[in-house]
Amino acid sequence: MGIADNIRSHPFTTLLGVLLLIVLLFLAYALYGPNHFADVAQKTFFVSRGETFAQVVDSLAAQGLLRSRTLFEGVARLLGGTDRVQVGRYVFASGVSNAQLFLALRGGEGSSLIMVTIPEGLRSRSQARIFARALGIDSSRYLDLVHNPGFAASLRIKDTSLEGYLFPDTYAFQWQQDEEEIIRRMIEQFRKFYTDSLAERGEELGWTVGQVLTLASIVEGEAVREDERSVIAGVYWNRLRRGMKLEADPTIQFIVNERPRRLRYMDLKVDHPYNTYLRPGLPPGPVNNPGRASIIAALYPAQHNYIFFVANGRGGHWFASTYAEHMRNVRQFRRYRAHQQS
């Protein structure tokens, strides 16, 4: 019997084979056919906390990542796990298949890290704004955790707030990383820097870690030039030894509770625990989150007789050992500023 006779004698089998081939080809197209993006080589896609699978699909379709919403939904249900789509920031190249796209979202393996740089000398509220913009976190929850004594205790921090301990650095985080995890990472980075030798130096000075960070935060707020940090720290150490008020402008900026601005005479009269123009000694805690150089300066201040300093208008300061010398520097600065404004 020839081939033609076989085909004529088994028409049902032949039809079934053709149908099966069509189904297989359709599945291959649905699973592995490319999703091409118009005019771009790749697209960045975000999955946020609390989003349902339907909302994720809506976003994929709206942003032009799918050639067919129906095909993608079918592939997702075929592969399973639509309830396990992972929060993250994903970068997909044009031509990505439905299977690749869904498996990346389900496993979170394609989620890319986001680099976030936290500069020295920022308060926690400014850090919170940076993280909110870069990572989409809840800035209010970040601040609540920073000022939660119970959370600080869970991190073995003996102060009631984490202000000062939130170490400035460049970090790699996932999109919408949990706020608690972000803070834990920053504290961990601080501990990596604040080694036993630095802790022992603080003990030699008779200071707690919180006190070291408090002075370091004031130095951070004052210093512009790197070579002046230890000199400025030395000024404050000299004032503390003599029982003089620190009269540190960064503590007033902390009270003002605004973005940095030129301080007014009335600001110095505000009755507040952090007002070092009115109250002796260190303020109750750090006024920002200092970086490495300022912490080192606080622990190893320069040895000199200066007890005053004033800005010179060119990014540095003039230092003085007597009030008369300091007032000459102040007058010189005022003349310089008046000349610049004329």
C-alpha cells in the first residue's frame, strides 16, 4: 500500500497531526515570539509593592512591552505563579519573549540594582527624600524608624535616634527595598567603618559613640575644605575644655528646621536644647549624618590654641586665639562680603 493510500485510509490521524502541529507552533509563538519595542533598544519597568498581577499586565501593555496582552496572560497562566511577581526595577531588551519576561518578573532575577549616593552631612529627612525619589520607598516610614527608640535598640544603638549613624555612602538597593532593610544596611556600613581602633580612641577621650558623632556632625556642617576639618574640631575641643559655649551655627540650622540659609541674629536666641549659643557643652545628639573625614577629625582634633573661627568668604576660615583677633577677622569678612555684594 502506498503513502497516498495510507493518507486516504487514516484521514482522522492526519487531521490530528496537523492540528497538533498548529498548536505547537502557536505555543512556540506565544512563549518565544519576540516583543519588539518601537524606536528603543530596551525599556525599564517597575513593579511596586502591593501591585496585583492584573495591574502589572496593565502597566506592561500601557508601556508598550507586549505585542499581545492576551498572549502574555495566557503564557503567564501556563507557566504558573502569577501571584509571585516580584517587586523590582527591570530592564528588558527589545525582542524579549513572553516567557522570558514573565519568568523574570516571577523570579525577580532580572531585577536590576539601583545605585543611590547619600552625601555627607545630610539629615535623615533629606536622606529619606533621596531614597523616595530613587527607590520609591515610603519616606515617612523611613523617618519613623530613624526616630524609633525601640528600633534603635534592636540595632544595638544606645541612643534613642539613629540620626548621625546613617552612614553616607553609595549603596546598591532594589526598587522599593524595605525601609528597615535600607537603614540596617546603613548602620552595618557605619560599623564597618567605626572599627575597634576608632571605638577605643573614643573611649580614651571619655566619649560615647553618640558624642563623637555629635561633634563630627558639627564639624561636617562647618567644614568646606578637607584640610580644615581637624582644625575646626580642635577649636570645639578647646572651647569644651575651657567651659565655653560651642556657638556652632550647624546646631542653629538644626533648630531652624529649614533648608540651609543665612542665619539671623534672632535665630541665636531661640530657646532650644540644641542651641549651643545659649547652652554649654555638646547638644543632645548629632545634627546631621557625618562622613568618614569628619568622624576622624572629631576623634583626632588638631592641637592648637584657636578658640574662634569665621568664614573668609573663599571657602575656608580664619582662625583666632583671642577675641580681639577674632573681631578683626570678622570685620575683614564683612568688608569682603560688602565688596562682593556691591
